[in-house]
Amino acid sequence: DLTGEVVGRQFRLIAGSLKLVGGMLSTVMERVHHFSKHYLRTTDGTDRVSATHIEREAKQLLRMEAEHTLVNGSKLIKARGSQIHFG
């Protein structure tokens, strides 16, 4: 049985490869900043984000694709573009 504890104000990890395998990961943080050149996430099941505001920004292409796509706005749904195609 392996038990460990890390307590400190700053933690820095630099690695070429890191693999974490476990049953559950639970973290509580005030702020998380992440930078990647390439980032791929695969979830077999539900991937859910709950927030006050969610912003996604892409320099060239933002793509959402599904068999069914739902967009709900209780007060406003806005689309801007030089061309907007539906159907």
C-alpha cells in the first residue's frame, strides 16, 4: 500500500511523458491555467461542463458535429457572419 502527501505553495513538474492511471481523480483548485500545442480528449460517456460563462475561440475553424445538436437560449440566440447557411 502506497501513501503520499505533498504540501506546498508551488509545485512544478517537467516531464517528457506522464501517464496517470486510476479509478478516480478529484481536485479542488482556485485557478487552473493550461497551455498545449496539441490537446486531444476522448471520453466514453458524458463530458459535461457547468459554468457561469463558457467561451471558446478559434483562429480559423470552430466545429461542432453530432447526430443531434441542441442550442437553447431562454432570451437570445445570436449568429453573426458574412454568410450564414442553415439546412
